Amino acid sequence: MSPSANASTRSPQVAGRFYPDGHNACIDLLERCFADTRPTGDVDPKVLVAPHAGWVFSGPIAGTAYASLQARADRITRVVLLGPAHRVAFRGIATTSADAWATPLGTLAVDWAALNRALDVPGVAVDDSVFAEEHSLEVHAPFIQRMLPRAAIVPLLVGDAPTALVSGVVERLWGGPETLILVSSDLSHFHDRDTARQLDAETAGWIETLRPDKLTGQGACGHRALAGVLDQARRRDLRATTFDLRSSADTRGNPERVVGYGAFALEYAYSARLPEADRRQLIEAARFGVKFGIENGRPPKVGLGSGVSPTLTSRRASFVTLNLDGRLRGCIGSMIAHRPLLTDVIDNAWKAAFGDPRFPALTAGELDRIAVSVSILSTPRPMTFADEQDLVRQVRPDIDGLIMQDGDRRGIFLPSVWSGLPKAESFVTHLKRKAGLPADHWSGTLRVSRYTTESFGAAFREVA
């Protein structure tokens, strides 16, 4: 999309301060930002979170986020760009009246067809005044032009806006593969380097575990925009990966007064796939946890060194299943993400071998015959249903894993259980039994959540 000859264009407000004001200088610094990126694996982002400080400070971190789009850059034609207001306080969400935004690289069209859908929501309005000298969205425009040449933007500046408002607007603009949701946010502000690292790691954890309720202005200046997007990500079963977590002290700045920066990507959990090298590393790590337990009688203490893939260091929940001669020999996991995936897999492998109450502890003689599989769980989403028939209707065979709880009784089935219980009625009934409930049990306090998995390794069928 490109503006017509009579279209209004927003002039750059912070070129020459936050990023270069000349075409060639802008291109040169962009290329340096892309050259200093961190690995991003095979993540296919629907949502990106990237910082908005001056490029000399946060450019490499932003470049890491944008570099993850290379494989699908030609398919993205719309970028829904949300960020915080720094200069003017206001309530709600604002956009500009412009048909295009100018940068040293040319003009970037505004997608008014999409923007009008947002303006239909009470609390969203056109207000050019709040964009004066505002940098949170503008610093991303040249990155978008460089990486996504076919894209138009939907610029939304988030003021004092509740999560529900932001989430509702994002829901209207979510779209399909043509639409990227981009949140502009820095992390902690003006602490010493060590304090910033601690605060930023905590915020990264809330992003990875899709916890919009935990975000505050202390952890991220764009927390309101981010909370609304994470609310949609949770509803739509996305999973998050932290690509990069640095501060101005790591790029160019005073270590006693730093600003934190993070690059995050969120993709659909159901279709997400780790790189084959990461899958192999997890299987090997699980076997290491079992072998260490046999040799030392305790679980290993795991430290994550440098160079580990970001898909393995992000917080995720996993189940590890051990198979012996084609039969289940142990299966233990985490239902809620609370630590790095690599650590979670190693510990769960040890527990599957020595802590599954259905089986005796694994022996040294069985070690070489054990086959390992790993399942990565998405964030569980509570289901709403009127009765058991309504629950059964909603469950998706071969897709959903379920967590069922009533009082202190709880059971979980991985999606792999569908191979032995292909009908939803049987799946639900057997899950009740696993939870220690009668097959005909029903009550108003019964809670069920669903999740999806990425599973790999040895094939198995769990005993229902």
C-alpha cells in the first residue's frame, strides 16, 4: 500500500536523535543492528515485542526481533504497532490522522481499512497532539520498511488504558498470516546493571508464561500495550520465546543507570516446532537426567551456559515419557511453566525414572532399553461448559490435552492419549478415573483446562 498524491503524511519527529536522519546513514545503522543479532531458531512469530530506545542503545535487540521475520517477510502486509505514550498523558488509545508516516527511507502507508475497525471501539480516537515528539512507534518505522517492504502500519499509542480495551482492539485487528502484532516496549529503567538484570529476567518470565496480570510500569514502560496483547495470546494458545535480553550497559551506556531491552516472539503453540538440533538436545538431556540418577542416586544440578538456544532457555512446561520395550515405564511433567525448558526436561526425566508412583525405580539394566519422548505444553486455558455433554462437544480429539480438577482430585491427559481413547466421551470418562473420581461424577466445582503440545521422540501410548 502507498499513499495517494493528496494524502497527508506525518513528518519524522525524532529522526536525528533516536535514529539517523539521512537515508544512507539510516540504512548503515540498520544493517549494523541486524549484524549484531542473536539466534532466533525456527520461531514463526505472530507477535513480536521489541524495544524503542535510540538505535545505538537498543537497535541490536530490536534487530534480533525483526530478523526472526525473514522467512515470512513477503507475506506480512499489515503491522499492528502498539506502544506507550511518553510525552502526553491521556486515557485510552490514540492514532494519527495521517495516511502515511515519513522516515529517511521514504513513506510508510497507514492501513486505514484496519484502523477504522479499531476506531469503532469506544476509547480509541484520532489525536495527533499526543504523537508530538513521541518516539515509541516512530523508531520502528524504518525497521518495518527495511524488513517488511510490503507492509502498511496500524499505529496505536496506548495511554492509560485497561487491559480489556487493548485486548479488544487487538482482537479486532488480529487477522491471519498477513498481520503481525508488534509491541514496542523497553523494560526496566535507570537501575544499576545487576538490579536491571534481575528485574528484566522477572519480566521476561511473565511474558514467557503469558501473565499480563503481573506486568507493571516498573518492569516495562509498554506494560499496558503488552498486557492486552498477552491476554489475546493466552486466549489464542500462543507460546513465547525470549530471543534477547540485554541493557544499555551491554550495548552503549553507564552501568550504574541502565535501561533494559528485550526481544520476544510469540507463535501459535499448536503449530510451533523446535529446530531438530534442539529436539535432539532435549532427548539427550532427558537421558542424561536418567543416567545421572542411576549413577548418583539424585537428580543433577543443571546450569545453563552461554550459547544455549533461546527455545531451550525460555520458561516452558514439559512432560517426559519413558518407554521400555514398547510399554510405558514412567511419565512425569510440569503443568505450569516455571523454569527454563532444558532444566524442566532434565528434572522431569529423573522423576519419570525414579518418582512415578505407578512403577518401581528404573534400574541400570533397563537404561539402554529406555526410549524417551518429550512433550512441551502450551499455557493451559480454562474451559467454560454447562454440563458434561457440553464439555465433550468442545474437546478436540487428537489436539487437546486436558487437566481436570475437583477439590483435591486432579488428573491430566496428554494429547497422545487420544491414540488409545479416540472418542471424546471415553477420553473425559477415563480422565475422571485418573483423577480419582467416579466415571459418572459431575459437580458445579469441576474445572477443566485445555492445552496443546509439541511432542517428539519415541512413540508411546500412555496407559489411561
